[in-house]
Amino acid sequence: MHPRFLLALTPLLFTTAAHAADCDNATDQATMNQCAAQQHKAADKELNALYQQITQRLKSNPDSKKLLLGAQRSWIAFRDAECKFASAGVEGGSVYPLIYSNCVTELTKARVETFKNYLKCQEGDMGCPVPGV
């Protein structure tokens, strides 16, 4: 390839970084919505990792594992319904994705804390559904 052609392509290497959302300085609604979605994705990723850790600890107890699955499905249904209700006042507006995502993120973070507490269970704690290590 010609060096001039390669030099001409150089700006394209940095376009992704330039288009990444600057969440700390977001001033327009689209960027704020994008940042809220990113925060939700991060919280959901943490929740899923903790869920996997819990299911690993429950591998020798299929009944408890099944109960966890049912509880998690019910919790997701509750979270989604609660956030639809909480953001109903702005449905159809440009701020809706921000309000909905923030709600989902906050509830997900609360569930993350619940899962973290499950993973701190001590051996012999009869009130804790997840066995200690």
C-alpha cells in the first residue's frame, strides 16, 4: 500500500474513541441515554457473574438451584414491571430511556448487594440459602 493512503486512513482509527460517550460531561439527551444504558449493562454483567458464583455453590443442591432460578426470573419480571411503572410519566419522551435505565440499574445494584450477601454466608448459617465455602 502507498504511504499516503495509509496516512489518509489514520483518522479513521480514532473515530471510535471520539464517538464514545463522555458520561461525566454528558450534556445532550442522546448521550445521557447512552450512558445510562452503559451503566445498566455494567450492573447486569456484575449481577450475572454473581449469579454464576451462586449456582456453582448450589451445584450439589438441584432443588435450591431451581428455587434460585425461579426467584431470579420473578425478580426480573418485577424489576421490569416496576421500572415501566416508575417511568410511565415520561413514556414516549426522549428522557424515557434515561429514566427507565436508571431505575433498572438501581434495582439491579440492590440485587447485586443481595447476591453478595448470599456469597458471604458462613458454614452452618441456617438462615442463608447459599452454603459457605
